[in-house]
Amino acid sequence: MNVPAYRRTSTLAIVSLVAGILGWTLAPWLGSLVAIVTGHMARSEIRRDPQGVEGDGFAVAGLVLGWAMLAVSLLVLLAILLFFGGLAALVALAGAAG
């Protein structure tokens, strides 16, 4: 009789997913950084013991949410800098012409 082995879900993978969700809601940058760090740690833990630990999907979801939030926030920051930089350039040109 072949009894399937019990596999526990990685706590780090769950933390990564929860932090990734928090990164999009309550704690944007902090949650995203925690999601990225714990996601990588969880995937490493799962690779070391694939028969005993599961939760790779949770870890990947946390990583995707964390990296996506950082990418979006950096793009928004770049857009803001370009907008106000362009505005400052227009004001400077208008001041030099007048």
C-alpha cells in the first residue's frame, strides 16, 4: 500500500503572496519589497525539498505582484518627473522669450 507523503505549504510562499497583495493596497513599496524577498526565499526552499514543501504558485504570484508594483510605481515616478521637467522647461523658455 502506497501512502502519499504529506507536503506542507511553505510559510514564506504565503507571506510572499499576502505581502504582494498588501503592496497593491495598504503598503505599496514595503509590501512589494517583502513579497519579492520572501518569494525568492520560498522558491529556494521549495527547490531544496520538492517532496516535502509546496506552494510555488503562491511564491510566484507574490513575486509577480511585487515586481509589477515596483515597475508601475517607477513608471509613474518617471512620468511625473518628465511632466514637471517639461513644465519647467516651458516656463524657462517663456521667461527667456519675454
